[in-house]
Amino acid sequence: MEPTILSSLLLFLLRPSQDTEVVIIHDYTSGVNKIVESFSERWAATTLLTATPAPDLSQLLVALTSFHTNDLRYMVLLCSANTTRTIFDMVSHHNLESRRVRWLVVWEKPTLAVTNLMYYMREGSMIGLAARDSSGSYKIYSSFVSHGSQLRFEEIGVWNDRRRVSLRQPLFPDVLNLYRNFEGRQLVLSSLNNWPFFVIKNLENATAVAVRGIDVSVINTLSYYLNFTYRVEVPSDGQWGGVQEDGTVTGMVGEVAARRAHLAINEITITASRETVVDFSYPYFFDSTSVVSKAPAERNRSLAVFYPFSSLTWITVILVTLLMGPLGYLFSRVHHQLTQTFDSTHNERSRNVGPSFDSGRIKWGSEPGLRGVEMFCFNMFRTIIIQGNLLPASSWPLRLVFFSWYAFCLILYAVYAGTLTAYLTKPSFEKPIDSLEDLLEARERGVVATVTKGTSNEMMLKVVEHNTAFISGMVGTEIYAIINGRHLYHLSRNTFNPQPYGIVCPSGAPYTPILNLMLGRMVHAGLVSKWHMDEVNKIKQNTGQKEGTYVGQGRIGVRPLALDHLQVQYLS
């Protein structure tokens, strides 16, 4: 390879810019330093790696992993066939395929290059190939994925240093536009029978077919608009899966990580450990943890007179009533003492001056303040039960005490009467468990908090048969509550620990961006929420239950109009 010709070829194919980084891997290609120097000023950064006598895989691993996911990096291979195969084997072994990496292979033997590369690379690697023929020209090939999900090469143009020919199509097509149409490809989908998300029916020939469910509606919509079909494969271990302590990956996640499946969808939670071996789409559904308890029983109406106020309020009212009598007596007695002291001083000074003016003053026995404290307590109690007050208030301090007490009793009576009327008119239920704080209080009443131990349906039955509260996902508990009798359960209003569900894709899968785009449209249109409610309504219809709000032992009211009633099934 002549350095000048090769540098011109690279400049033509890669169209470098300052925002792009290039890594050149060569096995002592003659004049490679001159090649780098000829266009280094036009690249943001250029790295030169030597691939002989054996490729330095550690340096290559660093080059493939030490950049931001939004950056674009070109990997230029100026190597022999064996070295190129070794490098691509390493990429496949470590799952380093990435839609952010572009591979450009330059080789002098076109037939060997095409037949070798297409068997060693997998979907996810964007490859361009420049193969030199006997005339000195370079045939330009671009990789694509065939209908059978195999990597193939298509010739898109010819280039030589004397007459440059424009390419019929881009060497590296835009990934988002490329996968807007899968052209009828059949993808392998890993999933489990997990109602209400993914219901699978096994046919006589042992073929698994998706029947219905929330996630089935999601994948069917994607297959319709992206033009692909799918074949359901159930993992042998029947697990959702993840990374184990020994490094193995199990379940549906393991099937995708090993690239035996193109996708996996089935209420799969996005976790950090799983993201080390696979890629996830954007979350399309959020589930939260809720507390399911036995439906609150209706309170005994024989004790309804005590329901308007809590225990603390009743204790406060009793204490205030007991204290108001001594307080009124104290105010009256202090005022009387001050008055007696003032009168004594005044009479002493005016004895030699003129006649006395205390002939009309109330005497000791008739002054209200001098009556016993029991009389004040009795009259304060009469006032709070709306029986009136028999004590006259001749002094301003005592009048102020009585006025404050009258206002307090009036407000208390109005609140109590209105609340009691509401309790007698509308059924009253025991306090439900609507939050973790309520669960702590319920434990003092003997309620035992439990998590999944066995099947969810078994735990839901224990909630009714025993005094327990079941902590589990909101969607599953709602479904099983409807099956067993929605009126028997109470689902907490407050939820916690939100769990995002996403579609599992192989690491570096080029179709992940288009899945994100379509899922975003479905979520914003409210379709996923609608499919969730459709599954719930189907169960209600099958069990003969009507839609409504369940409180206590019966169904009251009607579900109000919400946004999900206004959703339109529209995708562009």
C-alpha cells in the first residue's frame, strides 16, 4: 500500500472532523506513520496501535471502552486476514459491539476479506470494507444484516486514486433510519409465561405463542410499525435471570447476553448489575411496591358517639374541662383579694375626709368568686354540654374566662355535631393501611407484615385468612385481589420503591435507539397505561365485578374520569 494513496482513501471514506477520534491498528504496514501524518491535522485525536507479532488486546480493549457513550470512534484496521479475525473474535468474546464504533477494514484481497469477515462479526458492528483488486482500485463494501439475521456485505462503489467514484449509499448508514424497517425479519424473543404481562400458549408442536398481556401488546405494536416478526423462546431455567456470583448470566437476561435471543420482554426490572452484560431500552412501565391488607371492617355504630374525635382529642377535652373550673375560681378569688385590699386602703384614707361609698358593694357571702371550686367545675361542665351557666360574672377577669370558654364550647359542639351526623349517615370503617407508617401502627394491633414466600396468590389468600399485610408489586397484587374478590382487600394509597421495566437488548445492539423512540411515543400516548387497564377490566368482566372504588366490605362510588379514558391509539 502506498501511503499517499491509502491516506487519500481514508480521507474519502471517513470524511474526518475535529469531533471524531480514530484508532489505527496495523501490523507494520509500510509507511503507516506517513499515513497518520498526512491527515492528523483533520482529526480530533489519532491513536496508533501495533498488531504484530500478536495483537495487543489489552490496548484494544482500552480503545473500545475508554470513551463516552455519545462519542463516535473510528477503528481502522490495516492488518492481515488472521490478525483481523483475531481482533473481531476478541470483540465478539467480550461483547464489545457498539453502535458508536465504526470499523473500516482495508485489505488487498477482496474475496478473502468478504468471506472471512462476514462469518466472524455479529449484528451490532458497523463495518466498512475497502478491498483492493488486481487493477489497483478499491471496491467499497458496506455491512448489512440479512433476513436471516446474518452479517453480510454489499458493494456500494469503486475508488481509485485517479478517478474517485461517489458511493451509491453511505458507508455507515444512520442507525436510527436503518432500523425503522426490519424488512420482515424474524427476531428471537426470550420470555416466560407471566400473566398479566406475557401470556404464552404452547401449541402441539411445542411452539410457544404469545397470546395476550401488557408486554405482548407492546411487542406486537413494535413488530407492526417496525415490520418484523418474532419467535418466542422460553429460557430453560425459567428465570428472569441476571449476573450470578460466579459470573454466569441466567434466565431471559442470559439468553440475550449470549445473543441467542434478539430481545427479552416480560416485566424485567432495569438494574445496574444487569446493565453490565446487556443494554436496556427506555423504561416503558413503572411498577411500585404496595401494601395489601384485609379490607377494613365497618365500625360498630353503638360506639359512634366516640368516633368524631380521636382518643387524644377526647383526653384533651376532658383535661380542659377539669381545669376550667379551678381556673375560673382562681381568677375570681385573686380579683376579690385585690378588690378588698384596694377598698381597705381607700376607706382608711377617706375616713376623716367624708362619707363612705361602699354601702352598695357585694358582701362576702354573695360574691361569686368566693363560692367553692366545686360550683365552678359544675357550671363549666354544664356549659360544655349546652346546659347554660348559673354563675353571674360581675368582674371583667371572670367575664373573660367565661367568654373564652363559651367560644370553645360553641366550636367544639359544632364540629362534634357535624362529624357525628356524617358518621351516622355514612358507614365508618376501621383505619386502613395506606402507608408504611400505618403498617407500623397496625403491627401494634397484631398485623404481621410479609413478603413473597411461595406464589403471590397464596400470599393473597393468607391476607384474608390471617391477620397479615402482604408487601408486593402493585400490578400483581391488584390483579390477584380482583380474582379472589376485590372487596376483601385494601391496597395502600401510598406506594414506594418504584421499579422501571424495560426491553432487554444485546450490548451495543443497533436497534435500541429505534425501540427507545417507539416506546417513548407509546408511553406519551398513554397506550401502555391503557393496555394495563384493559387487562384489569378483562379480569373484572370475567369475575363479574364492576369498575369502582372499593372501600371496606363493599363497593362505593364510581371511578372518576381520568386521563386514560381520553387516550387515542395513534402512532406516527
